[in-house]
Amino acid sequence: MQIPHFFYFTDHGRGRAPLEMAELLPQEVGIIFRHYEAPNRAQIAEEISEICQKRRLFLSIAGDPQLAAEVGAEGVHLPEFMIAKIPLMITKYPNLIISTACHSVSSLRQANQLGADFSFISPLFPTNSHPGARHLPVHAVARELGDLDIPVLGLGGITHNRWRQIQQMGFQGFGAIDLFEGA
């Protein structure tokens, strides 16, 4: 399965139910299943995987490559603090596509060097997920993209207009919550 350019990020604290979104999303949108705090996370992951397989949606499980492999997801999404584990993930789970969350250019470079398949960098713009948080300088990040071997997708405060803006700067796609929920 080809890596999509667009991803819906599930969020246990906000947003629609992940199973509902898996039924509604267009086929060109992948899902990053986070829901770290859900007591029935494995069960939800299994159910969302079934929907994604039926609908041919790309599914990545955040932070848990074993769960990703067990439910038949295409990928594992690593939070920034797990980037150093990429070589181990490649060895132990060779069939999983590895994406990372990066919050700085240096972590993006590290993910690239260690063998991630693609990365998200965030936050590029003010976001409802982290109100008041400092966002990265988009133009400075964009200047680094040509030095990387992996696709980089934007995350944080993405709107249709902002997607057009960052696409022209060389970003290969984006991740979002509100944009896909119609907020």
C-alpha cells in the first residue's frame, strides 16, 4: 500500500470516535491511531484495522509496533521520544512503515538519518490541540526539506489555505484532526 499524503490523527481527548471517522474518511486519507489513554486501546485498534482493511485505508498505530503488527496495520507512528528506536523497529518489524512525530529540525534530521519512512513536523501553526503553544517557523523548516531523504508532512493548525501554502514550500502532505472533522 502506498503512503498517503494526508492523515487523520485520532485523539482520545477530542474529536469524533475513531471508528466513526474510519467509516467517513476518503480513501486517500490515512489514519494515525493514537488513543494512548483508552483502556480498551487494543480492541479499538483491532476494530479500526478491520474497517481500514475493508476500505483500503492506510493505518498506523502510534507508539506500539507490537500492537500494529498484531492488528495488521501498515505502519507504526513513533512519538519524538522514540525516534532513537527506529533501527530496532526496522529489525524487529521489517514489514511496518515507520513514521515519526518531530518537533524540531534536529529531530527531523535524526529520524531521516535513522531510517524513518516519513515524518510529521509540528506544530507549524497555532493549533486547537495545544492552545497557546509556540509553533515552528514554517519557512525555516521548509528550507531544510531539500536536505532530507524522507517525505515530510506538516501537522498542527492545518487548513485548506495553509495546506496550499506549505505544499508550495515542499511539504509532501499533512496530518490534521479538525480539518477532517469539518471544524
